[in-house]
Amino acid sequence: MATYFSQSWIPLLLILFFGYLATTNLALIESHGNLTTSKRFKVSVAVVHYGPWLVIVLLALTPLLSTFGYVTVAIVLSVISVALLLLLFSSSLELLVVRFSKADPRIDLSMAYLSFALIAASLYFVPAQLGTNWARVDQHASSTLLKVYLHGDEETEYKLLFSVGERLYVFPTRYEGKYPPVETATAANVTFVQHESKSD
């Protein structure tokens, strides 16, 4: 999860943005005495009540589809899960704000707590599934990863998996077994870089 967020802060920024919207909704809550009867609040309640079950279904389908070879569909479902988790987070936070600001005991928060627990678990599960499925895509010859050739081993074609500073993580395009052997190299060791679209 830390690696995922270090490469793309967009999901975390969206979570913070929706949290900001929900908490700053206090002014609207104070100015409308019957907020709980508004259409927006009813939508939030529906999302909190039915959203967790939809998330659970998506989280169960993703590894199942990936196992049977439907990797692209699994990636799409993971992206949909991220959007649904953001909506679930904002709706649950809005329910908490309304419940404690209005002190309305009629608002049941049990599903909101379940939603937060599910979101916390998904912060690991969804990025892990995305990484696993993208790795399966990158194992194929049609992968869009950059091809690199290393000094002293120009006959072996490698694919650039990941880079941190001057350290590169590469794996050979052709390998035996189910999983490719990942090796480390330095940028100074690279003799040639080729984009996949320029390959033969």
C-alpha cells in the first residue's frame, strides 16, 4: 500500500478531498433543520447501507476473474472498487457528521462503522490486486514496459519493471517457469532503451 501511494497520490488525495467536503458540510447542516429528509442525505444513507455489500462482491470477483484469466476485467473492477470506496467513505463520513452534530439517535451508524472497516481492509487489498493483475499483463510479450539492454549482456532483452533513483528492477523478456526472475541494475549499466511500440 505504501508503494502504491508513493507512486500515485491521487487515491489518497481524493480520500482527503471527500473527507474535507463531508466535514465542511457542517455549515449546511446548521442552516437546514430538516437535512435528514433531503434527497442528498437519503442517497448517502442508501450508499452506506448497500455499498459495503457491493464492495464485498467486487473484492471477491476480482481475484476470481483474475484466476480464470480475465485479467483486464479484473483490473476494471478494481478501478470501479476504488471509485466506490471513495463514495462510500464520503457517505459514511457524512452520516457521522450529521449523527453527532444533530445528536439524532434514529441514525444507525452500524453500517457506517462496517464501511470504515471495509475501507481500511481495502486500502491493502485493492492495490495488491491491481499490482498482481498489472504484473500478469506485464508478463506477456505485448506489455508496454520499456525494453532495456544491459552492459555485458546485450543479447538478453530485459523489461523495466520499476525504478528507484539510480536502481532499476528488470526481468528478462524470455524466462522459464511461472514467475520471471527480477534483477537489479544501475542506470549506468543500461546500454540501450527501446519502447515496446518500436519492437519487431
